[in-house]
Amino acid sequence: MQGGIFLRVDTARKIVRDDYVLDAINSIYRLHKEKDKEDRRNEVRKVLNNAIIMTSYGKCSFYRILDVVFDKSVNDVRVSNEIPTLKDYYSKKYNINIKNDTQPLLEVENKVNKRAKLPNDQGGPTYLLP
């Protein structure tokens, strides 16, 4: 431009953070260490419910967190007849070894089930690791 003001506006639709949900959970626990266990869990739910997360393994996918499930572990969730637990699923499919079996699970909105039911779909919730 000649002899005038130049204004450039850039709108960001998504801000992508480079940290893990488990780190955020641990940070919330440290911030509220004086509270009892159930109050800390409620604080975690308050911060994370309806948050959008992105997986860093497999296909890069976005999910909305519906709930943070503290009463189930990676060994409790059954995936299929061939792969008995969520821990085995992550190990076989993505070569990820889960070290903390007691971490909470993230119940997320399953976009595939929302669009159309698949023939072999059990219809249960979808869980991810933080």
C-alpha cells in the first residue's frame, strides 16, 4: 500500500496445545491438593468436560470429552474378543506401553457411532487414555 495504514487480521479457529491430558489432570491435582479426592475429581471434570482433544497416535483425530471416568482402568475396559483390554489394544495397535494402569479414562464422543451404526458395533462408550 502506498501512503496508508495496513491492517492484517488473522483469526484462529483452534489453538492446539502441546501437552497431555494426564499432565493437566496431575496439575489440577497439585493445585487442589488440600481438597479431598472427590473434590479434586470434580475439579478435573469441571475443566475437562466438553474440551476438545487430539490424539497423537494413529490418525490425528479430534474428540470431545464427555466425562472423565475414575472408577475404571485400562484393564477393565474390554475392546473385542481378539483384544481383551484397552491396555492390550494400545500395545498391539499403536505400540504404546501403558505404565500407569490406574490413570482415569476419558469417555469421548464417538463420531463414527454418531453418524451411522456399524454392523459389528457394540454401541458402548468410547474410551481414550489421557
